[in-house]
Amino acid sequence: MNNVYRHDALGFSDADRRRMRRCVRFAINDILCSTLPLCMQPPERVRRAVDYLEERESRLASCDASWGACALLSRSLYYRRQNEAKRRKRLAARAGAASGDIAGVGGAGTGGAGAGGAGAAGLLTDQQRQEEILSQLP
């Protein structure tokens, strides 16, 4: 994927990039209010987010569709979903390691709890797989 902020056609300076990243963050957090892919967002929210970004940076309004405000939003949402998935994997790994330590200390009486913990971890893995599949959809 190309870095939209560094594309020569836009000519963003470092200060412009920082400012636009803040604007995109605001548009995602406060206007879209979701990290779903752009095509799954409510159309009126997408319009408001795009209008917000184009008001902040007029160069985005004159861009082709592949380099405008929609591209910034879409790619930022994609990266945000990827970072969330990585964070959940790290947390699940830590929780799995912690439950393994507790199960080892508990002795033979914790065999049922250990199996339940593995089942819960299996469900989390299935959920992660589903989210990865959904995140790859256009």
C-alpha cells in the first residue's frame, strides 16, 4: 500500500502530515465512531467525515478518488483494525500465559478449568480469524 500522506501529488509537508493525521483521527473517532471498513459505514457519516477533511485541506477536495479524503479514511481505518487485532493477540497471549501459570500451580484439581480456558482461547482465536477475514474485504 502506498503512503497517502507522502504521495508527491499532494505535496504535504511534515507539519501538514501531522495536522492531517490529527484530523483523520478526529474524523474516525468522533464522526464515524467506528473502525468498520469505509464501505460498511453509514453513508451520511462518511459524507460528513469526507466534508470535514476536505474543509481542513482543500487539496483533498481536488484529488482523484484514490487519493482524496476517502483514501485517507479508508487506509487509516484499515491500519487501525490491524493494530487492534495485533493488540488483542498480544493480550490473549499474555492471558494464556498467565492462565497456564495458574493452572500449573493449582495441581490436578484444575484440569477442568484448564480445559475451559483452552476452549475460551479457541473461541477468541475463531473470533480473530473472522475479524481478519472481514478486514480483508474491500
